[in-house]
Amino acid sequence: MLILAIDTSAVASAALVSDDALEGMVAGFATEDTRSHAEVLAPGIQDMLATAGVAGTDIDALVVGVGPGPFTGLRSGIATARTLAYVWGKPLHGLMSLDAVALEVAESTAAVPEFLVATDARRKEVYWARYTLAPGQLPELVDGPHVGFAADLPDLPAFGAGAGLYADVLRADPAFVREQPDALYLGQFALARLASGGTLPDSTPLYLRESDAQVPGPRKRAL
């Protein structure tokens, strides 16, 4: 199975992952900028497919990170994924973006039986979720996702860029203090879950907050 994975919950990233490829990845790209998703995502995917010699019709399914994340960033990735899935006539699945970091932790030497994943939510808050990990299994979500202050999180090892920002109050793992959700691990998580007979949710976004943009109210009368 060949999957195009996209995530824009923090940085913009995309990856082609396959259960036939070495280490799962066929091709991929990621930016470091957290504010240019709309400008870089579509051209990045186009270049990635061209370099890999893959056409949209070759892809079996798409998976997109549904957050949690900022409204504008998530909207860019989900809208792109929905458009490509429609044009190519391919199924589209969603996956919580924090799962990507959780899988990266699970595949590392830093793996622990229970841990937190935290990303930057701005406003001095983090998006976070709690996972358990059994040998040979995918990380299992047991709580979350939530948005809140780092000081209010459970006292467990914490991974991800949000943990790095608030290492003074979280048990941040120093090897994972800059990690953002990456489409590569998102795609690998999706492949593993589908291969085990599991299902994936749809592409409904997890904003966790209301949009900052509001419809203006009626104008007040001057007199």
C-alpha cells in the first residue's frame, strides 16, 4: 500500500510511505517554518511526487494530520488533502497529529511505558495527549488531546516541542525537545493500524479552540 501523508499542525510536512519500501518511506519533505503552510505545501508535494516518479493515481490512500493545531495551519493541510483525494478519487483518512510524535518516541531508545506528547499551542499553553506503550504495539492514546498550561499536565516523561518550551515544569526528554509532528511517522502509524485490521477516523479537524477570526456584530448607531 502506498500512502501520501500530510501534516500541517506545526510545520508543513508530507511523505510517501509504503509497506514495501525500506523503513517505509519512499520520499518526503518538511519545512521548519510554522507560518508558511499554504505557500509551500502544494509545490512541495508536487516536487516530491515528481522526484519519486509517482503519479496521484498510483497512491492508494491519503492520510492527513487533524491536529490539534492552529486554525490556519490545520486548514491548509486538510484542505489540500481533501482536494487531492477528490481529484484523484482516493480514500482520505485523518489521524491525530500527536500520534506521529508518539510513534517516533516508541521507535526510539527513549521509549517508556507511559508518557506525554506536547506541542506548542502558543498563548503560553500546549496541546498534549497521554499514551501507554506495550512491547511490539503501537502507542495507545489514553487521554487527550487537550490544550492547557504545561504546569497542569500529569507528572510523566514528556516529548515534543511543547515539552522543550516548558522544560522547567515538565519532565522533558532532552532528545525530543524540538520534535514536531512529522508526516513520515503519521503515514507509518496509518500503515501499521490498517495492516492490523484497524480503522482510521475521518479528516475532521481538532482545533480545540475557537477561531480568532469572528464575524463582526451589527454596527452601533451613532445617534
